[in-house]
Amino acid sequence: MSARNGDKSRFHRERKQKIARRKRTQELLHRPGTLQKPAAASSRVKPQTVAQ
């Protein structure tokens, strides 16, 4: 890392990795034939309170 340029190479490498990761995630989510389950409110577990 140079004093003038700072951390440019690491920053741009990580930036490209993040963009590629987002792209892969979006492709997986929008892939045809993939079932997306809606979140059901009834499947939540109610928190238990301590009896006093």
C-alpha cells in the first residue's frame, strides 16, 4: 500500500467481489422453477414468559 494511492487495489478488488456476489444472488432468486415460500405469520413461535 503506497502513501499516495492508499488502498485502491484492495478496495476495487473487494468492490468487484461484492458486485459479483449480488449478481449471483439475484440470479438465484429470479431463476425460473425456484419456489419462493411466503413467510407465514402462524409459523412464528410465541416467546414464553417466566411465571412469577
